[in-house]
Amino acid sequence: MKKITLLLALLFTLSLASQAQNNKDKKEKGKQEKKEKLKEEVKEKAEKETGNAYGKDKGDLKGKEFGQKRAEEAKMKHEEHKKKLDESVTEGEMKTKEARERIKNAKERADKERKEGKISDEEYQKRKEKIDRAERQTEELEKKIEEVKQQEEKVKVMEEKMKEKELEMKEKKKELEEKEM
């Protein structure tokens, strides 16, 4: 009987030990799976993130060359933007000029037809309201164009100041190089 009890106790402890080992293995597997999932999520986030990442695809360029290329690209983009802005300002000015001309003609026509009795006072008032609305819209467009022109002027002044500072810095650099020699 003692042998059977010992045997049962031994079997019981072995089963507990194997269960503990299984539980430990499962926990480790779970931890590994979590780590793998976390790594995958990080990779996916890195792939999904949309940043400029200017330094990633340098190609054959290194350091200073890459920086100079990027600066040149930025200048070109700035020039394109300025060109588009100038075109839109010119187009807006043409539209406002045409609109002013049409408004003037519409006013003259409405006054003439009213004096001749071709339209009633009620119809004249409706036309006048439409003309006034068109005038307000034209004035708003003119204000926007003027604001853009002012901003362009500010940018030009700032660019000139930057060029002056750049020249000053180059001169100082030359002076320092001469002193070092």
C-alpha cells in the first residue's frame, strides 16, 4: 500500500511538474508572439508614416552635395510657386477689370431702359441689386489681390535682406580665411 501511495504521489508530482512546464512554455510562447506582433506593428507604422524623409534616398550623393541638391530643389519649388502666384494675380486683375466694365455697362443699360420705360421700377430694382452684389464681389476680389501683392512685396524685401546678409557672411568668411593664412 505504501508503494501505491508513493507511486500515486510520484505520478501526481510529475503531472504537476509537467503542467507547470507546459504553462511556462505557453507563457514564453505568448511573450514571443507579443514581441513579434509588436515588431510587425512598428514596421507597419514606419511604412505608413508619411514624412518627407529627405535623407533616406540620397542615391550617390553624400553630405554637402545632398544638401546643396535639396537647397536647389527648394529654390526651384519656390520659384514655381512665385510664378503661379504672379499668374493668378494677373488673371485676377484681368477678371476684375472685365467685371468692372460689365458692371458699368449693366448700370448704363438699366438706367437707359428705365428712362425709356422698357422696364418697370421693380425690374430696375432687381437689376440694381444684382449689379450691387456683383460690385461687392468684385471689390472683395480686388482686396484679396491687393493683399497678395502686399505679401509678395514683403517677401521680395525679405529676400533682398537675406541676399544682403548672405553677401556679408561670404565677405566675413573670406576675411577669416585670409586671417588664418
